[in-house]
Amino acid sequence: MSYADVESLVTLLSNGQADLTLFPQFFDDVMHILGGQNWHTTATPITFTEGQPTVALSNSLLNLITVVYDDTVLSELSLRELEALTTGWRNTKGSPIVYTIETETAKTIAVYPVPSATSPPIVPVHGLPIGEDYQPGNGIAIYSEYRHDPLPYLTIPIALLILAREYARESDHQDFAFGTACKSLGDTLLGMLR
């Protein structure tokens, strides 16, 4: 399913009353909420540079779930916890065992200890960079992301959550009861899919 399918379903369920000029904004709102709830997750390889504590992550990242280095799932520590562990954490070299998110909006993490070797290149022989082509010394970031094309089974709940916004706004067809029913049904369907 796609953006167009959700738009068609919203138009159908609203009997043509939905304002399609507001649809993109409502769609983006709902997709960001679903991404933050880990409905759209992915795993991508990340590379580490010798002596660099910071690692850049994907721009589509909404919520970092975990980071893996070699065969170790890195623990997340707050910056304060990491500094309490050791004040010179940015100068200690070794194999990373923990990570911290320094700022929420930067899409970067800092690892401790600082990598003592640069990650080898991942050569996509089989087309599976986090599968058969994975090279030791690299990492994997597992995170939720914003997607413009939702998963097919989320089309109906997304349409219902958009309708809830459509009927809650001030308009000639405002209907709080119907908007509330759409939100409840959309949330119920999402709860059943978990």
C-alpha cells in the first residue's frame, strides 16, 4: 500500500468531505507518531573510525532502538552516567561496549571505549550488508524511521487516525463523535496488530 492508497481510503470513508489540502500534514503527523512507536523499523550497517568517539546515524532515524558492535549489543548510558563511570572516556581506546546519545536532534551517538580500529569496508557480494556480507569490526544500528509508504497492514489504522484529525478540526463537517470513534478504532486496530 502507499500514500495514494491511504488518501483514497480517507476520501472514501469521509464520503468526499476530507480536505485533501490538509491530507499531507495529517499523514506526516500520523507517520511520525507510528515511527516513534517503532512500527517502521530497519537495521543498517554503521562504520566506526579509529580514535573517533562519534558515529553518524541515518537521517531517517526517529527512535534508536539499539546498536550492535561485532556480536555485542551496546548498552545505552546517559552522558552523566558515562562521565561518572570514567571522566576520560573520550580518550580510552578499545572495543565499544556502551553508547550515549549526546543530543536528540544530531542523529549521532558517542561510543565508549573509542574504537581502536577503523571498520573494514562491507563488500556487498550477496547483497546482504547486515547478513552474509557483514564484516567483523562494523556495527549495526536498529532504529525506527519515518516512511512515506506505510506497511500494507497499517493502511486502515492510518486512514482512521487521519480521519480523527479531519473531523476534530474546525470545518463545516466537524464531528467530534465520529472523530473520536475513528481514533478509538484506529488505536484498537494498532493494538491488535502489536
